[in-house]
Amino acid sequence: IEGSGSVKLINGALAGAVQLDGSAFQLGGFSAERLAVKMGVANNEATIEQLALQLNGTDQIVATGKAGIAKPFGYDGGLLVDIRNLAALQPLLTVFGQKQNLAGALKLQWNGKGTADPPAHSGQFDLGITKAKYGEIDLSTVQLGGIYTPEFAESKPFKIVVGTMSLAGVVEFREKRLRLRDLKFEQAGTQVLSGYVFVPFDPANAKEPIALDQRIAANINTDKLDVEKLAASFGQKEVPLSGAFTANLVAGGTLRAPFAHLKVAAERLQAKAAKQFDPGALALDVHYSNKELSLDATVKQPQIQPLVIKARAPFDLDATIESKKLDPNLPIEATAQLPASSLAFVPKIAPQVRRIDGTAALDVKVGGTVGKPVFSGGAKIELKGARMVDENIPGIGAFRASVAFAENKLNFETFEGEVGGGKFKLGGSVNVADPKNPVFALRLESDEVLVKRDDSITIRADADVKLDGPLNAAAVSGAVYVVHSRFFREIDILPIALPGRPKPAPKTASAGPAMISIPAPPLRDWKFDLALKTRENDPFLIRGNLANGAVSLNLKLGGTGLAPYLEGSAKIEKFVATLPFSSLSITSGFLAFTKDQPFQPSLELQAESKVRDYTVRAFIYGRATEPQVQLNSEPPLPHGDIVSLLATGTTTSELAGSADALASRAAMLAVKQLYQKVFKRNAATPPDEKKQDTGSFMDRFEVELGALSNRSGGGQDVKARFKFNEQVYLMGDIGVDGNFTGSLKYLIRFR
């Protein structure tokens, strides 16, 4: 940049001249070829002989004229902006963080004169934009021009084309009125909006340029205005709502005391967040006059009856503008009515629901004030049945619900139904005086409700649970009894159906969570005092081909949602696990839950097994995730022999001494496996507690092939044993020579 000049202050007036000449300007990726400034100052008036910025050979910005540098700051000049390729400004936008692509041509011509203080302006202008694009916005045409004076302004007919949309009209200002007339809006060549608007406007009044007590008028009409097309024209690819609107707005009066009527008819309405719903329709009438606001709306959807909403309220717009807030004592009156409608549409919005047969109706009234609304009326639901996609989730049947508002309370007058043959009932109320923090007073009761059922487990529950207190600090109390419930699982002894496959990898117990917590409100601050129990003569049953027993629960869920705990015990009763060649009976067993480790119970189990002439006792203790086991026997055996005896019915020394004994055990194991598959027990039926459960035939029958003979001095026998009870056994053996020996054995155990 080269420049020269001098400016002097003589008798309070500036005088002088300045000249600049520069080239090759660069800012980031933006560049300009030349800057030329030639300006003179005399008598506090600056004369711009030349002010030109040349971007390149075709694009330029040029200004000429005069401007006063003292009050009233008069001016007389002109401006030309001629950019034939707006892409030249793209690097400049990038410098300021705008990365949208820019293209097209811009031409602006302005000539004007006037004073800034007091403001008095006049002139003319023409603006033209062609084939412009900014990101996704296709601004193909802008034609705007006109003349203006301090008291009058009028544009030529303007036209703005964005994509397939075009807006045309005339802007006019006179007698302190701003008019937008001859409006015409088109979508893809079809006119969808027309009308006019005028409002009071005084640009000289900086404090209140739009007078609130002057007359206004508007008449706007739309015909099938497509929301998605409108948004797409401005580069918005995703809009929350689609549909077409036909509307008419008529307004008059003043801004302080207006009258207005809006009528809307919308079709093909569909929320993008609820695409599963079929498109609906809306008819809306909103009227305001004489300080009263009324609304009448009807929402139609193919799957339900029309929802009708009506509301009326006195509304002083002038007072609201003055106070800049809505009066909390403003009375309101509103109703919402939905006739009994089929709920068959529910699977569309809840895919987990397979089928639902029932109806729902709504009749709600709202009174009181804006600050303290009062609700009345209610809702009713009638369900014949509802079934889930997951067959293991119990269905709901014979459900009836009737909830009613009484002042600020939502009362559950009727809320009952059946789940899997059991019944449930919910009663109480919810106080909604503060909609953000409702107060609950609810009680849930159930009788043998089916909670879960699949091939392995069936759980039913009797419950008496209360929910009391505000949403942000509610309390849950009561009791849940597990009733008529069982667990059933068949376990293969030996995978004989999968020859040649490798031995399955052993499963390890998961450590489980050390703490369960709900850190998010409102459940975070809820308090829990909930008993989880079984009744004395109705324990939780464990049934299977290899294990039978029962568990009694006496637990308490306490604490808060942030820090809950489980305390109490689970007692194992009458549990018998059938091993391949023995059975293991738990004589005493507890799982204890404590506050310090609320979800990692500790074990204390004592079990006993009688194998041949041996009594084996096991003591299992420690955390459930890391149990410890101690074994002993009578008569005493080494630990390895005890394990072998439980697993094979034979000690390690006996197995090591005869390969035939090992083979006989494997053969007997396969026979038992086949027997269990063919003759399954009815595990669903609990055993008669008054009778001694001696097990199935195969549990009491043992065969040993290739056993060493006690009679033939080293020969081999086939031995068999059948247990009548814990003391009496029938025994027999056949030697290789064909001789048979039988005996009846009575066993006496000393403790």
C-alpha cells in the first residue's frame, strides 16, 4: 500500500486530502487485486472522488459521493457492487468459519442523499441476484428495487425464487404505514398463498417504531401449503412434521386491542417421530376479540375416533404486553373428548405388543386458573385381552380402568385385570397440583399374578405395595410374596448324543454387580422398604431330572434408588441333587444378604450323601462368587477318593485296579442317561412331603460289570445292587462260571 495526504484543522473545520493505492491483498485464502482511494476534505465535508476495491478482472465494489463529518451529517452519493461470480467471496467466508459453498452473481446499484441527524433519506436502489447457491439453499432469483423519501417508499414488484418456491409482492410505506400487498407464494408453479398485511411503522420513533395503538390489518390465505417442500427450499432436509395446510388469517383492530380469526385445515399430517401412525388431519379455529381467546380443534386419525379440544379464556393482551408476563390468575376453561376408540393401533406404536382387543375413551375438563389449573372428568379403558410378541411375557385379560379427576387429584376408581390367571388391582390417587412434581398415594394388590413363565421357570406373586410421596422423593413399601412358583431344568449327565465332539468348556460364575444404583432422578431419591418372601407352606420349588428341592425367602429391599440394599436370607429346604452314582441331600442351607455386600450373598450349606457303605458330608461356605468346599466321609477316605466316590460310585484305587470297573461305570452312566430321556419325571408335581422320596428306579439300581470276584479268587463277576431304603439293600452277583449268589443286606450307621 502506498499513500500520502494531509489533514488540517483550521478554525474548527477540517481540510486536506488523502490518497491510497494498494495491490495483492490477501486474507487467508481470499485475495483482491487492487484498492484505490482518493478523498478530499474541505469545510467539514469529505468528497470521495474514488473508492474502489477490485477483486479481479470482473468483480468490483465502487463508491463515490460526499459526506458531512459534522451535524447534520449530510450525504449524497452512489454505490455499485458488481460480482459476477460470488465464489470469489468463498475464501473470505471460510476465514470467518463459514464453510458453505457459495455461487451465483450479485449486482447492487444505489444512489441516495439526505441527512443522518435528523434522519431524512431519499434515493433509489436495484438489487439483483441470479443463479445463487449457498450450501443447500438454491437462491436462483432475487429481484428487488424501488424509491424512497422521508415520507414515502415503494418497491417495484419484487420476486424471490428459492428452489421450486417463489414469493412475489410489493412493499409500500406511506403515511406511517408499512404495507405488504399483492402477496403471491408458489410451490412448483402452483399458488399456495396470497393476501396482504399492513402495520403502523414510524422509523423516526426509535423507542416505538411500531405503534401499539394504531390500526393494523391482515388477510392471508394458504391453499395446500406443503411443509416439507417449504423446508427443503431453505436447505432443511429433515423436518419434524409433514403435511399440507390450508389456512385463512384475518386480523384487524390495534396491536393492543386486536381482533383475529385463524382457520386451519391440515391433511396428510404425520410426525417423523411417529411414522408408525397413519397420516391424520387437523381442523383448527382460533379466535381473539374483546379480550377473549377461544380455540376449537378436531384431530382425526384413521385408527381412532376424532379427538375434540375446546378452550376459552379471558385474555388481556394489552396488560400482558405491559407486564411482559402471563397473569397466573387468568381463568381458563378447556375440554378434551375422545369417544370410545379401538386400541388395535397400539401394536403399530409398540412393536412388542402382538395383539390388543379393547377400547379407550377420554373426557377431561380443565378449569381454575393458569397458575392453579383444576381438572375434572377422566378416562376409561376396557380390554378383553392383550398379548405380547414374546410368548414368555404373560398376557393381560379382563382389564378395566376408570380414572377420574377431582380438583387436583387423579383418582384410580377402577384399575384391575388378570395376568396369567391371577388378578391385580391398583387404587389410590395422584395429586397433580404441581404437574412437574406430582404426589402419589397408590396401592397395588395382586393375587397369584403370573410374573414370568417359560420352559425353565414359573413365577407368580401376591403383592401389597404402596407408593407414597412426591415424584422427586417417593417411598415404596409393602410386601411381595412368591407363590406357586418353580424352577425346572433337565441336565444331561453325559453328552452321549454328540459322539466325537470335545468336552464342553466348564462354566464359571459371574462375579455380579457389587452394587446396583440408579443415579438419575427421580428414582435416585426414592426410598424402599419392600419385603420379598415366600409363605410357610409354599416355598419356591426347584425341580429337575437331577435335582429337587425348595427355597424359602425372607428378604428386604431397602435404602434409596441411589444406594439400595438387599438384606435377609434364603433358606434351602429338602434339596436333593442326583449325581450319576449317588445323591447329595442338603440338610441345612442358607444364602445370607447383608447391607455391606447387598447383592453378593454368602453361602452356608451342609450336604450329605450315602454311597455304598460310605457317608459323605460336604460343607459349602463363603461368597457366592467364590464358594469354598470341605469334604469328609465315614469311614474316613482321602479327599480324592471322596470326590471319585461321589462322581463314579467307586474310589480311585478301585478304578485304578480294574479297567473293567471303569468301563462298567461308563456303561451304567450311559444307561441312566437313556433312562432319564425316555422316562422323565413329572417335575411339576411336588413330592408328597409325608412320604420318603427314595428316588427313581434308576437312582436306586446299580450294576457293575467286570468286578473282581470275591469267590473265584481273582475272576470277574457282574454285580448288582438295589436300594429299598436307607437301611435295606438287595444284592446279587453272577460269576463267569455261571454261579449266582444273592443276599439281603441291612445297614446300620453309627454317628
